[in-house]
Amino acid sequence: MTIKETSLEVLVALGNYENIKLSVTGDNIDELREYLIDSLNNFGSGDPEIKHRINSYITRVLEKPDLLSKTEGNAKCDTYPNPNSEIESGGFINIEDGARAMLNAIKEKPTCEICGKELSKTEERTSLVLFNKKYCDKHINEHTKKRMEEETRSF
């Protein structure tokens, strides 16, 4: 049996365009994870906000929560809860369905919420910035005129 080398790399966003990036390589992923946790815990001791962000990252990403313990009746995976169980019963969303839905949403072309016309990237960005909705140029112009009329009436 050949020993495989594993690399773990983390990037923790601290805010204010500051980041911590750490990389470790070895053959035991649990030891690598522990080393990353220990290394990250050395940062942020002088700033409680930074320390909170680092601890939050460690909790969300690196630590093994108790929630991921073995569950009975899961034939597909013996370490995690059944991904096909219902959310109402405290289970998890089926990851495959969620990923498929995200890919479909990405592939879908954006359309105007009023007339259904397919939008260009510029139309989509402009309407989202101005109105937080997806409008074509025609409806962007109409809503902009309405807004300007309302503002001039208020003077």
C-alpha cells in the first residue's frame, strides 16, 4: 500500500482586506487538521474581533461537530446523518439536489421580471444596483423616469 500525501490549505478572511493563509502537507489528515487549528489559535490574541473570526472559522470548517456522528439506518454513509431525511425532522437537505438546483440557476439566463425578455449582463447588473430587481432597458428607463418624477414632485 502506498502512502498518499495530503495537503490542506485554509484562507481565513479577517475583514479590512486582511487574510490568514496557511498550508500544511502530510499523510494523516486528522493530524494536519489539528495542526491547522493549533496554528490558527496563535493568531488574533490582541484583537477580540479577529480572534472571534478565527474561532468561528475553526468551528465551522475544521472541527468535527458532534452532529456528524454515526446514525442508524444509513446505508450510503456510515459517518454522517442520512442526507435524504426530511428537514422538518431535523435531517439534512439532499446535497445532490441542492447542487443540481444551484447549477440550474447558474445556467438559466436572467430575464426581465416584468416582460420576460432575456437580459444582458449590463442590464442585469444595472437593474440590480438601481432597483434590486431584474429589469430590461425599457423597464429600467420607465422606473428611472418614475423615480425622477416622484423626486421632483417632493420639492
